Amino acid sequence: MGPLLPPDANGIQLPAGFTSRVVAVFNEPPLPSQPDFRWHSDPDGGAVFATEDGGWIYVSNSEARDATTAFGQIPAELSAIRRLASRDSLMALSPITNAISGLVNTLLPGGIPLLLPFAGGASALRFDQSGNLIDAYPVQRNTSTNCSGAATPWGTWINGEEILDGYMFECSPLRDGGEPIRLDRFGRKAHEQVAFDVERRAIYHTEDITGEDRFYRNVYTENEWPSNGRPDLTRGKLQVLSVPAGIDAARQGPTPIVWLDAIDDGRPQADVYLPESTIFAGNEGVWFVNGFIYFSTKVDSNVWAIDVANGTIESIYDPTDGPIGSPADPAEPKMMGVDNLSMTLDGEMIVVEDGGDMRAMVLLPDRSTIPLLRLPGDAGGTEVTGPAFSPDGRRLYVSNQRALRNGETVSFGQGGVVYEITMPFTVRVNPPVARAMPAA
């Protein structure tokens, strides 16, 4: 890939040979033939699923915040609202308040901030085998601040709420694919992305709430996660990562890790952190490939790699280490505010920036970086989110979280655009086939 060219008609800077199109915009119907369904605000984490007819589905979370989180994430010491009015009691009001929000947004084309409980959830865009958009619909509602998640190996979407006492949820990416379920065994915390190590029966997940966050996994026995089957997500053990030598040692090279059994009694994890657990500054993306768990920390802009077999961790990208090392354009600023991740089967990593320079970057196995795209907007008010490849490896889906169609940055709850980037080459990916939720 070469350097980024001047902005295209959508305001996106791309290398030569790349093209973009808008596929969804906040408060607009993705399909004119479905005027009653409008795209959500604040698109965040996303994933692609193959479909049995040769097409695919892109699922996107909405990080729209409810009335108790409208002005930012609530840390443990400031969570009086959450303690006086529990999340579970507030959820009972969500069908009414969501209906009011939808009515107001219909009457006011520009939209308003969705400050009523529960304004998050997730929606889906379905494409045929030629890449034509053929359907759009909600897959999860009545949740709040849905940040990121992951496509499960068994074909469903797991995603979490990025609030102090957030839950994880599982839903189908299919229209009428069954009711979502709440997953109580992943801890009450500010959930981010998720990754799966099927061979070792482990699910990894990140937390981002105070800047003093932890890294988690759920582990399962063979009985709880049968070979060639899906795990029983009502079971499993929640564990938290400890790096006894400290993360500064891991910045220098592979450093041993220990997994500790976390306290999992229904209280927010921020209230029951184990003192031996290791603090990471703003955990965001996580991905498993070829025996390694990779995850990003936004505050210090590091990308970490855990060697699962050898039980070690090291930093594989640190902006304080030398130049960016981009063969495409050495003048590009260093990658900062590292957030969502998406990876190919060959270990090429897409890292999107929250802040930084509004880019999606490629972090290569040799640890060099290449700019893939730059979205329009104010890096202090919006971010790049939701990277995911189509099954044919030619298209990348990505969102501008708080932007209008013209690229202008707006407040939370008032914007969001999903783009499809077509590449002049293919990458190797293997997304799961979309499935319905299992029968109760």
C-alpha cells in the first residue's frame, strides 16, 4: 500500500486503488424500502458473519448512553445513581423510554441525545453475495452503552455494556434469530472487546472504566465446553490477569503471567479488584490468532501479546519506541489511542484510533505500521470504530462514531456513519456463519 491520498467524496483518505461508500447513517433508513428502521447513533464495535446464501452480515453496537451515564463513565466511587436505582430496576422502564426516544428522533430529523434508559443495543446490515445491501434490522435492544464484543466461533454476537455495572449479552446476528440472553458469568464491569481460544476453552475480555483497568478471561472444563460444540456460558470461571514483575518489565520483553480467580459475586469488578491483579490503562481491543492473545491499551497506546502456551506477555507496539516504521509514509504520526482490533489469519492487525489521527492502521507481524485510512472529523470528539472484514477479504467495514454524513463531528447520541472500504487485494479471514440462538 502507498501513502494516503487526498480525501475522496466521502471525506476519507485512502491509498491508491481503495474506494469507499456509505452504508448506514444515524437516524436514516439504511434501505429506502424499510423506512421504519433507522440506524442507531454512536456505532462502536462490529463484526462480520458469513451467511449460508453466500452473503454476509455486519453487526454494529450502539454506544449511546443512558440517563445514568450520559456525562461519561461512572467510576465506582461516583456511582450513587447506580446504587440507589439499580440497573435491573431501570431496565423495566426501557421499552417505554426507548419508544419515546424513537418518536422524538422521528419528529426531529437531526436527532437528539438519547439520554433515556436504555439507549444502546446493536443492529445489523445484511448483504448478498455481490455486496448489495438487502436488509437492515435490530438484533439487541434494552441495553446501554454497548461498546464492543465479538463474533463467536458458533455464529452469534457477544457484546457488553461499557458502564460500571455492565453486563455481557449474546444475540443472533440474524433477523428473528431468537431472543438475546444476558451472560452473568463475565463479571459486572465496563465491557469492551472479546476473543476466543477454542482449543484451550478460554474467552478473553477487556475492561475500560477508570484508566486503572484489568484484563480478564473465562475458562471452561471439557464438560462445560465440549469439543466441536459451544460452551455453557452460564458456567465457567472468571479470572483476572496478574503480571508479578509489572508491565514495565513486559515493555522490555516476554514476562511471566499468572491468572487469578476473580471475585464474582454480582458486585462491580471495580469494587472488588484483587490487589495482585495488574492495572492496564484503558483496555480496549482483543483478538486471538495463532496461539497469541493480542490486546490494546488506549491510554499509553500500547499493543500487548500474550503467548498462551508459554504464559508470557510483552508489548509489541509502544509509541515511545523509535519511529513509526511505516514503509508507506514515514511522515505519518505515530499510532495513538489504540482501540478496537481486527486481525487476518496471517497475523496482520487492524488497529483503529480513539483520538490519535482518526486512522485505521495496519500493525504488521514485524511490528511496523502502515496507515490504511483516515476518516474525517475532530479526533477529540469522535473516533474510528468497528473494523471487520467481509468473508471474501476484499471489504473492510468501519465507523465514524459521532459524525454526520458530511463528516462533521457532533455530540454523542447525534451521529454515526458506517463505511464500506473496498480494497484492491484480498486478505485471509474466516468469519463464522451466522446462527440463530439455541432453543431454550
